[in-house]
Amino acid sequence: MINSPAPPVRLALIGAGRIGTHHATAIAHDIHSAELVAVVDPRVEAAQKLAAPLGARAEAEASGVLSDPDIDAVVITTPAALHRDLIVEAASAGKHVFTEKPITTELDEAAQCVEAARRAGVVLQVGFNRRFAPGFIAARRAVADGRIGTPQLLRSLTRDPGPFGGEPARIPLWTIFLETLIHDFDTLRWLNPGAEVDTVTAHADALIRPDARDDGFLDTAMVTLRFDNGAFATAEASFSASYGYDVRGEVFGDGGMATAGSGRTSDMEYFGPGGVAYDTSRADTDLLHGAYVGEFKAFVEAIRGGQPDIPTGDDGVKALQIARAAIVSIQQSRTVRLEEVTR
Amino acid sequence: MINSPAPPVRLALIGAGRIGTHHATAIAHDIHSAELVAVVDPRVEAAQKLAAPLGARAEAEASGVLSDPDIDAVVITTPAALHRDLIVEAASAGKHVFTEKPITTELDEAAQCVEAARRAGVVLQVGFNRRFAPGFIAARRAVADGRIGTPQLLRSLTRDPGPFGGEPARIPLWTIFLETLIHDFDTLRWLNPGAEVDTVTAHADALIRPDARDDGFLDTAMVTLRFDNGAFATAEASFSASYGYDVRGEVFGDGGMATAGSGRTSDMEYFGPGGVAYDTSRADTDLLHGAYVGEFKAFVEAIRGGQPDIPTGDDGVKALQIARAAIVSIQQSRTVRLEEVTR
Amino acid sequence: MINSPAPPVRLALIGAGRIGTHHATAIAHDIHSAELVAVVDPRVEAAQKLAAPLGARAEAEASGVLSDPDIDAVVITTPAALHRDLIVEAASAGKHVFTEKPITTELDEAAQCVEAARRAGVVLQVGFNRRFAPGFIAARRAVADGRIGTPQLLRSLTRDPGPFGGEPARIPLWTIFLETLIHDFDTLRWLNPGAEVDTVTAHADALIRPDARDDGFLDTAMVTLRFDNGAFATAEASFSASYGYDVRGEVFGDGGMATAGSGRTSDMEYFGPGGVAYDTSRADTDLLHGAYVGEFKAFVEAIRGGQPDIPTGDDGVKALQIARAAIVSIQQSRTVRLEEVTR
Amino acid sequence: MINSPAPPVRLALIGAGRIGTHHATAIAHDIHSAELVAVVDPRVEAAQKLAAPLGARAEAEASGVLSDPDIDAVVITTPAALHRDLIVEAASAGKHVFTEKPITTELDEAAQCVEAARRAGVVLQVGFNRRFAPGFIAARRAVADGRIGTPQLLRSLTRDPGPFGGEPARIPLWTIFLETLIHDFDTLRWLNPGAEVDTVTAHADALIRPDARDDGFLDTAMVTLRFDNGAFATAEASFSASYGYDVRGEVFGDGGMATAGSGRTSDMEYFGPGGVAYDTSRADTDLLHGAYVGEFKAFVEAIRGGQPDIPTGDDGVKALQIARAAIVSIQQSRTVRLEEVTR
């Protein structure tokens, strides 16, 4: 007699762009406990092209999957402007929700998402993937088991692989805070458990594309946070690192320090006429593929009633609040108290 | 319309021991393109305990799976003494075969396996997992793309995590060569592509359990190889490293050097009162889990007709031949030419 | 015939405290081109105890060495409050001056020092020793040779070895800026050559000794600088790192990034049951002994008319100005423009 | 009153070649406790060119310095063929002797040196500089304090910086054993304190200059040692490493492992479009300058009656004996017992 394992969680992915393509493929290939059933995108050929080789169906609109009783959960990888409506509708339809970060770009909308998930009793997880990268997990564990003591100085940074080829005019204002540093804000909270941010002081500029500065474009930023347990933190971002995708964290306390993130793609070292070298990754989906797989495994586990440590809707709200405070800090050239920034 | 992806390859695993448990679970959880259908073990409760939660059936004998037309391939994780019969029977039944190393312990038996697979036209892959570890892959790539030049000096080592708790009396003679260093012999050949070993000089002793020396037990070994392209290599093994599982490789040539293997389990570094530390792994299935997954993905790809770079039956024979030469070297206290050691 | 090398530069050291003891010994033992002639300290026994084994004479007051025509230069290692008078008097007496950082604690006094040295035509060097540490030198070289491109994001930090055993009541106000971060302010300027700081935003608190907070004691600080070439920088300090003396730098630009400072005291790595570990240094005079030697060699070279790249009196003034701006930033809880802070 | 420190030890250096030039300069510039008085070389212009800027006198023959009562010790940096006569004469003249490795190239001559020094009661130190490199010191300390336990597997290697530009016809036979691996043989003994080598198995070839193979030239070697405490060791050498001077050691025992030697010249890491890189050294006098200074400081200390841990004449003999056994092993293609090789 076969004691059958739990049937796979049936997922639909909404948004067949770059990150949606990665996630759909990762779910289909690397997550045994999940089954990719459908891919939704208004550009239906894109949906079809992604879905077919993965054995999933393509749809142009979300309504089809939201009304499909055989679908357990949705993974939202659309532009952030669409998150609120999709999250609220999916939750209301009883679907568990995994949304890429940021949860939304507006605090009131984020609150609606959290409330909708709470009411429906579904899982709402935000795509803060660093929480699933081995180095960051080990750093968090060093905090949790007391080896760091009380955090006093923290750092988190994100540098996207260069050269920067984006079109500033097509990038929404405040993207560096809402899309990039939102990761670092979550990481800093996660590495300082139990503490919350009190004040935010942000500096930013267009250093990579100074020609776009007058349009309000920002590509480089440095933000200082003060936590209510006294700790200071910096979050740093750049849209263009010549050497690839760079994600690092550091937490220092009265007991010790942990650093995470090396950029290395393997433990091979090459010694040649130019010195010694090791390879760095060119993309988040390269460096953090394993972390992406990890977050989906945790999502499935949460749906099945386990208690994995996932970034929740509340975590999404908190990180967004810090990002919004950073934006006010830039607009008003001053330190902003987090409590000033509410829905 | 859904352009359905290839159906999963249907696998039966034979041998529900420590490594079989790992492999069955990895196949069931991490290999999207394969389906674990059955687990075979004469200790049928062990087979049942492993199979049930993975959704597979349990059998006491291999004959059932070998005659099952719905099974495409077998994964052999039994003691090495049983490999020959199982490989020959499975190949003859038209099943593709993945066997844990060593292919067999005797050269004539190994040749029978290769011949059976050749005749049946099935894939025969040997479990040399380091070929699928990122650092070793990168080192091999550095050789392949010319950055190393002609290899001149190589090194490969295996140290099992200590403390050693084995019972010498129950460990077959020559295990250190046939089961442990066989990995290093394959790695050294793989990092010196196109070259073959000419001579083998082996030294070994019971340093961890000197009390078992008189019974022929060997727990520490150092082997020097000479390749036909002039390169020298050392292979080193110990049954007990206090700091965990240690697997490293090095290839030095006139163009440069590559090293692989750090023992690190993540890129976290902890700075505390005792200095700086990073974690090492305690087991092969910990350090090399990703490599195990990689070898099974390659196995599936090979079955589907792709041309992945896999360790073949021939590679299994070559590594075994080196191991047998090392044994003769120990027995006769002299350098042995590889050609002396034939079936 | 012997073409005699240049005679050694004859030095007197003023201030026989901890760092004076290190410097006197380093000069006597490790600087072939200098001769330690005298040690001055009002605690004449301390001067005697330090001077005698080094073959130097002891004096209670500086006047003796300043009027000694056989003395070429002085090394000032007294408390900072005494720097101005000593520097001005020594320069006026025609002695070259090496002063420990900070040049002075007040900007008008610092200007007087620079002016006195300028008028007398003597060398005035400030003890920013990181400019002579191999890793920092290599980072600066990466900037200078264009590998970094235009600096955009910089970081420098200083963490003193813990546990902190100081007596807050006996530590002058603002020490963390004037004595500790002054190093980082110089490093950041040095790694961003040609640029100067525009604005300073400082945050600080007593996290190690919160009991002393009400007295104005500060033991942890994080400062954000904005440079006139657009670059952002953070400077970070703590009075107590459990793992030893921690000094690191990072400069990131559109061409690449350089990091300096590992805390390692050797390239030995120890692999044991607790993982892998390497040793860190417990003191600046341990980690940076070679840098101290390097700065004295450069001082001698400058005296002899060479053009070494040394931190000058002007560099001392610039770093002090940043420190003073940071203090105003703390006092007024706002970003301060450097130009607001003048003598 | 000045309690004068000990007067400097007065040294004469014999042999103004490459390493002699380094050592004379290091002694003159970096060793406070020694004074370079004379440089001896039959090419008297070379001696003069080296001596003059260092304030020393030049001589064409050693007799002048050996009969000079003001000279305390000699540093011998001539070709090895001249070592025996110089060491014996210097010792007989009551001079302390520092000789570059190897002590001599013949065992009977080495014994004469040791005997001469013993009779005269002078210090006889051999230039095994790795004993003074920080990483190797730390590794030895890990052995000495028990963290390694009983050594079981050791490794030491030397790879000279390439490209190899030597003229094989002008390089004495067996140079790779007598001049290069002699370092590794000493290191392996030093990292396995109290144990001595039992057997030696050597392999070597001309891989860099195969055209010179027929003349007996050897540029690449791999040697296996067996110690009387059971430990196995490999010593490895190459005359040409594309990435610079490579010196590493490893000692593994039942308690743990220590590795030493990274080739890094600083802790700077550069992250650029080609990945991450750090600098390696191009020469022994670059990588190991500090170790050279250390060995001369120890020499002075030994002369003054201290008990520093220096490589003695006996250590020179032991390393030479291993080298001679390796040569016999090559000549006779067999494992050689050390006891077979005596004067």
C-alpha cells in the first residue's frame, strides 16, 4: 500500500515578464510540491510561450484562474501598480497569494491587501528572497542564537548588474526605493528582530545617468535608519555594478558580527597571470536562484499549514513604510519619523 | 492548446540505505523531470518506509521493476558487490542504469557491465558527483577553455567527516581505494582531459585505527599518479576529518591554476571573540546535495537523448583500474603501471 | 671608498603614552633611516623608562629638544589638546613635525599649525596611518589607475577592540568624531581624490554605555557624507568590537569596486570541530604596525626632500572640518554643509 | 643617564648576487640590531655597488672579514658549492654563520659544517625563511598547542614565478631538490615536530622545458615522504607558475587542519567586469620580505644568547638528507629509506 504524499499545490502565475518567466520555470522544474497550472498575461502569446513547455495553460485575464476551483494559489509577478487589485481579488476568491515585492506602492493599498488576506484566511507572502539565501539565513541564525548580541550597526546593499541599460523616462519615479531598496529595508528589519525603524534619512541622486536628474530620476541612494532598539543601519543601492549583481548584509552587535553575501558563483578560484580571480554572478536569477526556490517551498509549506518563517503581508507593509519615509526624506531634505508616514 | 512537456522519466531505486535514502528523496523532491516509481530492498520494511512518503511502491526484489515496462531506468545504491549482477540484468532488460560508484569492485565485472549497456543501447552513468559541483565544474571549464594550459600538477582529496565511528572488521578490505579514492581518481582524469594514467604509486596505513592495522584495515592514503601527458597528481584520503566533509581539487598547468572546494556551507562569516569563522558541512549529502541533483538531471537528459557530459561506464572502468593498481602498489610496495592491471 | 648613505634623521618623541611607546619603539627598531634621540614627557619616569632601552635621552619638557640643533624633527603623541602649541613651537624652531591625529581639535588652531609649518618651510605630517596599510594603498591605486572609475559610493569604518573598558567621564566629549572617525574621514577623502565633502549628516548614541548617555557620551556613530563629485559615503565607528580591531574601506564607482581590510593577522586558516577560523588582531598597533612603520619612513623621505604621498597639515584640517561638521549635525539634528564650519 | 641598548651585531655578507643584494639591503635598512659592515664578492664592482649606498665596505675575498675582529658574524649567499669552505672557515674564525639554503649539497660536507660550528661554539643558522612567515608560524603554533593533534597528512609546495627564463644547461643537476624542495622538506619536518622521515619516493620531469629532459634537467617534481610517526607528506615544486610565487603548506591531523600561504600581497579585493581579483606576488623577496627580516632578527637574537626557534645546522643536514634520498629515488625509480643516505 502506498501512503500517498500530499498532492501538489496548484499554482497560477500572473505576469509573464522577466521575473515571471524565472518563477514559472523554477516552480515547474524545481518545486516538487507545486504544480504550475496556468500562466496569465494580457499579452497572451507571451503567456502561451511561457506556459506551453511547462505543461501549463495560458490565459489573458486573471478572472479565469481566480474562478477556477482547482487552483489553490497565485503568484503575482506583474508591475507593482497592479498588485493591489490582484491581491485583493485573489484573496477574496480564497486563493493563497505570493506577490513579488513591493506588496504595493501605496500604503493604503497595502493595508487593503493585508486586510483581504486576513479576512479570507489565506497565506499572503511577499517576495523578499534574501530571507532564503543560505548566507543570510546563517546571519539571521547568528542573531537568533545570541552570537551577535544586541544589533548596533547594520548594513544592507543592492547593486544591480551593469551596465545600466534602462530608459530613465520609462522607469517610475522612486523605483530605487520602492523596488530596489525595499529588499534592504526588509533585510535590515529581519536581521534586527523585534525592533522597528524610528527614523529614516535618505540621500539619492542620478550618478549613472546625470542627464536624467532633472526628470527626477534616481539611480544611486544611501539611506540611514534608526531602530527603536538603538541600532543604526545603512541601506545602499546602485542600478549599475560593473562586476555583476551585488547583494550583501552585515549585522554587528555587542556579541559579534555576521556578514553575508560574497557575489561568488562557486568556490573555484583561478590563479593566472593577472592575479587570482573568482567569478561573480550577472543576475539576481543567477545568484539567488536557490533562494527563489526556497521561498516557493516555504510558500507551499505555509499553504499546507506549516509555520515557516516567511515574509508576510505585514512585513511587506513595514518595508513599504520605510521606503515611503525615504521618499519624503528626499522630497523634504530631512530626517523623517516613520510614524509620519501612514496610509 | 497545451504543448505538453516531455513526460517524466520513471525510475526505480534499488538499495534503501543511507545514500539510497538521500537519492530517492532528491529524485522525488528536486527532479521535476523524473518520477520515483519504486524502491527495492530485500529489507522490505526499509523499502516501504522510504517509498511510501515519496509516493512510490516498495518491492523486495529487483525482478519486479526490471520486468515492469513502465519503468525506464534504475538507480543502483546497493553495496558494490551487487552492482555487476544488477547492472547487467537491468541493461539486458532495456533499463537505463545509474549506479553509485564504484561501478564494480572487479575489472572483469566492470567490463561486463559496460558491454551489457553497449549491447542494450542504454545509458550507463556512474555516480561521480563532483563532476556536478559548481566549483569543480568551473575548474574543469578553466581547463577546457585553455586558461590552465597543459596540466602539470594536480591534486584531489577526500576526507570523510569525523570522528570515525566505523567498525573496521565490517569494512571490506581496500575500501579506501575502491569507495573513497575512486572519486579522486575520476576527478583527476576529468581535470586532465584526454590524458590517461600511466603509473600509480600508493601509500596507506591505519592511522585513525592503528589497532586494526594488522587486519589490513587502511584509513589514510596518499597516491601519486603519473599521466601520459606528463602530469603528476596526488590523491589523498582520510576516513576522519574533525571539521567535516572535505573535498578539494587543484589543477596547475603552464597557463594557470584552478582550485575547487572550500568546505563552506554558505558565504556567511561570523566574527566573534574567538576570531572569524565560517561553517563547514558535516556530510557529503549536505555539501554536495546540489551536485547529486545535478547528476540526476544529467542522467534524465542523457536518457532523453541529450549529450550531457556524464561519467560513463568507461569512466567507471578507468577509475576502477587506477584503484586496482593502487591496491597492487600497496601489496607489492612498488610503482605499478596501469597496463599491468587488466581484467 | 665608501659612498656613505644619508645620515639618519634625528627625532624626538613627545608624549610617552600608549601610542608614543609604540611609535618610539618602532622608530628605534624598525626605521633604519631615523634615530630616536629623545623622549619627552612631564612624567619624567615614563619618559626615562621608554627612552633608556632605546638608547635615547629623557626630558620632562619639550623646550630642551626644540632648542637642540641636533634634532631634526619631532613626533607628537600627546593628548590632542596640546597639539597646537607643540606644533607651532616646533615648526617655529625649524623642526619638522609628525603629529598624531587629530592635528588639533579646533579649526582655528589647526590653521595656525598649517601656517606655522608653511612659514618655517618644514614638513607637517598627520598620523593617518591607513594610508600606509597595504590593502588601503592597493585600493587607492585602483582608484588612481582608473579601475574604479568615478567613485559613487564609499564606506570606511573603525571599530576599536572590545570589550570597552574606558571611563566615559574621563573621555572628552566628541571623541568618537575627533579621535576615531577622523581616520575614516581622511580615508574617504583619500579614496575619492580631487573631491571634497559638501554635506555631513551624523547620527550617534551611547549604545555600549547607555548609562553615560545623559552626560553626552557617544560610543557608536554613523555619518553620511556627500562629496562635490556626487559620491555618497558612510563612516561608521564603534568603541567595542568583540572580535578585535576592525578597520575596513570600500570604494565603488562606475568602473568597479575595491575593498580593503580583512582583520586577518596571517593567511593561516584553522579547520577544527567548530568550523573554520582565522585570527583577528586585538589592537591597532598589532594590525597596523607595518603601516605605522610606513608612515615614519615616508616622514623621513619627506624631510629628505622626496615627494612621498603623505597626509599633510591641510589633510588634517580637512578631516577635522568634517568632524566638526558632524558634531554640529549631532547638536542640531540636521544635515550640515561643510562651508558652515570654518574657523 | 642613558642605559644604552645592546650594540648592533656587526655582519659581513658574502655573495653579492640576487639574494645577497636583497639580504644586504634588508639588514641595512630593516634590522636595527645589526650593522652591515662589509660585502664580499670576487666581482668586486658588484660588491662595491651593493655596499656603498648601504654604508658598508667592499672586499673581494672572505679572508679580510674573517680575520677582522670587529666582525661578529657572516651571512653566506654564495652558490651552494662554496658553502662548506666558507662555513667551516668562518666558524673556525669564531664568526657566527647564517647560510642560505642548502647548507651544502653533500652530506659529508654538511656534517663538517655542523661540527665546525659546534666546536667553535658559534651559531649556525640555515635560511629556511618560511619558518618566519606569519601564516606558517601560525600553522606551527596550531600544531604545537595541540589543535592539530597528531599530524597524519601534510603538504608543502614551492612554485617559482614564471615564465621560466633559466638556461637549463647552466642549472646544476638536481637543483629542484637541493635548492627548491629543500624548503619544503624543512617545512614538513617543522610542521611535524618530533617526527623524522623514514622513506622518500620522488617523481620528477622536465615539463616546462622538455627539450632539456635528455640532459637530466628537471623542472617539476612531486615527492612523497613517510614519517616515523605514521604521517604521509607530499612536497611539490615547479619552476614556473604563471601567477607568481606560490608557497603553501598544509598539516592535517586527528584534531584539525591548518593551511598557510595564500599568495596574496594585500587584503585588497578588486571587483571589476572580469570578476573579482586580488594581487599575487611576483617574487620571493616580495612575498617573503617580512620573513627574511624575521630570520635575521632571530639570528641576532641567537647570537646574543637568546633561544629563538631557528633552523640550525642540524635542520640543514636533515633537509639535505631528504633531498639526497629523493635524488636516489629518481635515479633508481624506487622508494628510498632515509637511512640509506648517509655521508
